[in-house]
Amino acid sequence: MAKVIVITSGKGGVGKTTTSASFSSGLALRGNKTVVIDFDVGLRNLDLIMGCERRVVYDIINVINGEVSLKQALIKDKNCDNLFILPASQTRDKDALNLEGVARILEELKQSFDFIVCDSPAGIESGAFMAMYFADEALVVTNPEVSSVRDSDRILGILAAKSKRAVEGLEPVKEHLLVTRYDPKRVNAGEMLSVTDIQEILRIPLLGVIPESESVLKASNSGTPAIHLDKSDVADAYRDVVGRFMGEDLPMRFIAEKAGFLKRLLGGR
Amino acid sequence: MSIEVPAFKIKTGTLPVLQLHILTTDMAQLKEQLALRLKLTPDFFASTPIALELSAIAESATGLDYAELAAFMLEHGMCAAGVVGGSAEHRAAAVQAGLGLFTEAPARNIPKREAVPAVTANQAVELHEQPELPGFSAVESENQPADQATPGMPPARPTMVIDKPVRTGQRIYAEGGNLVVLAIVNAGAELIADGDIHVYAPMRGKAIAGAQGNEAARIFVQGMEAELLSIAGCFKVFEDGIPENVRGKPAQVHLEGSRLLIQPLTH
């Protein structure tokens, strides 16, 4: 049975789209037939991060309005054979989405895909609501700072109260915490919340920690999901996240501060 | 303008009251047996207010002379205060005789006890706009139907139990009863109850107990980190943090006069 996973956060700029791109790529790299949907209608970004912006002809709104078939709108990823992208519309706004249309698209996608990853827009308005409503599982992307944690808490509350699973009294949406842009050095300096602090507030299982890295920006600008980067902590961290999501028991990396050259030479602290 | 010192206060309270279950409408038999019983313990009922329980004779068409019964009881140190149960005719006759009417115990009104609704955070009220908090407008309680013929406790509602985290933006209202939360309550969440509030986890949000003006309501918290605490409209915010002696610790909150007291639970 196909799984619908929403990548959400409440707050903007925390790494939802970056995570959507890398997470869906990671699932596909493991042989799962995966589709990633951009729900950020009007502020289309996922296609840029995936490097397929020049191939976008039709989008999710065209499909919802019945102007084209789903097959026509899906774009095959350039890096993974098993991955498809359903882009958002750039010229419309989020009111063009409706629950019936989204339900129809998801039902059709479930016939041929293992995982459907929904990249939610920021906020708690209709676009975010549409993205999360049908979710079976949720990746809550959080930065180690209080406002992001507060917004994630809000999103978790909405998931628990307003998602389809909650409304219909089914088993609740499975929640995963993903901490991004984590900088152990600044955590130790007391400038950032620690993973423990975040978990103490949100109290949902930790799926992974993605370290802060300049390579994410470079990857985004070049249209390559960060998980494809060579020799990168971020790529390793995303691969771990996918592994844990698939049920593997992997130790949590990138939480501790990297030992500097001198420290390593002199044998730690 | 001088503030007038209040001469009285009207409050509800639950007091234990003895009930005399009347099983017959035969006044002679009743008096005889009562006299016999009261002779055994002459001073036992010294001025004790008694409620006459009439449900056993509710079906009986013949009434009782309540004035006569009350006078007889008074001779023996029992003070008939009112009646409970019985038919409309019985109750009317009792009022005629100067007796009060007790409202029936809630359990008697509800033929089958309602199952405690297992309300979870899933079903919690999810509000985007913030209407006026009931706890901040004590006058609201005056809008309650005050034309009840007799004083009496409103029927108690079952306790609402929440076993999922209460997250920012969520509001839970236990109308007419107590609220028990078994999971974390985060900053920006609101708990409201007309009765008491219990939180058996860290409590970082707002807790508003006695929202309809019940000054006897209390708040019990296992880890006190609240943003706001309120009882019967008397509230406190913690701009400079929670007092050291209760911060993060088990604590209870109650009203003393118009002062909100937060005390550590030390036992």
C-alpha cells in the first residue's frame, strides 16, 4: 500500500523543500517508486531544487482542473529512475487547490507508486492544510531555534486534530522529527537549542539531524538534491534519515561537535 | 465614590444532609414508628436539618400533611428543611407547608450513567481566532439561569481526560467539569475547565480553572512551567518566570480571597 508522507514545519525557510528533494531521492535510490508533489502553489520551488524547472509544462492545478492527465504532468527526475515530480503552478494561488482534486490525484498516484511525498508550503493556511490532510506519516522539519519549534508544535497539533486520519478517527498520523541546520558548535555555545531541548518540547521520535552546511546552498543553486553530493555530511545525514525511515537502526550522527585539528592531535579535551 | 462593603455573599456549597426516607403516607404509623426510633437516641438529632426523601411515595395519590409532620419532627429535635423527590403534588404541598425543595441528586436524574467520554487531543477544539476567555469575565456566570426555584448543585459532568500532548494553538474546554491531562501541555496551549485542572506532565501553557466563577476550583500540575494561571477570573502571568520554589516542580494553585496562591506539593 502506498504511503503518503508530508514534509511540513509551519515556519518558512527551515528546509522543507530541501528535505523533500533529498528524502524522495533517497527513497527512490533504494528502489522505491516515489513521487514528490510541490504543494506550494504560487511559490514553486521544488522543481528548481530538483533541477527540472525547464521541463515543467503542466502542473498540479492543470491536473486538478482536468486539463491534462497526471501522466502528462509528471516529470521524471534526472538523477533517479524511480522518482517523479509533480510541480506546483507558478501563476495561480493556493485557492486553486481543493480537497476533492487532491484526493483524486493521490488515489491515482497510489496505484503506481510506493511513496508519495508532499512538500508543504509554510504557514497553516489552505496550501499547508491540503498537503497534510491525506498524510499517513509526517516529517516535521525543525530548526534549533524557539520560533521554529513553536511553529512545529502548532503543526503537530493541527495534524492531530484536523488531518483526515484524525477527523475519521483512524490511527493517528505517524510523526517524525527532523532537525535541520544543526550546528553542534553553536549548540554548545548556548546559541541554539539542542536536540534534547527540542525533543523535550515536541516529544515525537527523532528521525534524524541534518547538520548546517554551505553545501546545501550550493546544491540548491545547482539543482541537485543535497543527498547526491559527494563527501558531504548533509548527504550522509539524509541517507541515514531514509534508512531510519525504512526501519534501519542507525546511530545518530552529526550531533556532537567535530573535533578540530589541534584537538585531534592533542587527544581530545 | 465609596466602595460599599458587601453585607452578604451567595455561594453554592456541598453539605452533607441527612435524608429521612418516607415509605408510607399513613401519618399515624409514621409518627408511631418515628417516636419509637427517636426515643432510643433522644439527643441524636438535636436541630439537625433533615431532607424528606419522597421517592418511595411518589406514586401514592394521597398526600401527607407536611406541616403536621414537620411540627412532630421538631418536637423530637429533627428540623425538616425540605423535600427531595416525590410527585409534583407532594412537592407543591411541601412548599405550602413552608418546606424547601432540594434538587434531586444528579445520579437519580440520569437513569443510566453516561460513559466518560474518552476525549483525546485529536478531538480537541482547534481554534484560529481567539474568542473572549470565559475565565476572564466572571460576570458571565451571572448570565447563567438564576431562576432556579431552589439552590442546589448543578449536576456534575464527567471528568474530561486528555492523553495526548496539548500543543500550541490548541484549546481544551471541560465544560461544567474537571479536566485531567496526562501528556505535556506546551506553550501557547490553553486548558479551560469549569472545575479543577490536573496536569500530570510539564505544564507550559495556560490553565484556566473555575472558568464559570467557581472560586473553590484548583489547579494541580506535576511540572509547573505555566504561562498563565487563572481561577475564577483571578489570574497571574509570569513575565519574570515562575517563582523559584515551584518552577518545574509539582504545585497546586488555589484562591485565597482574591489572591492566587501557588504552592509546591511537598508530600
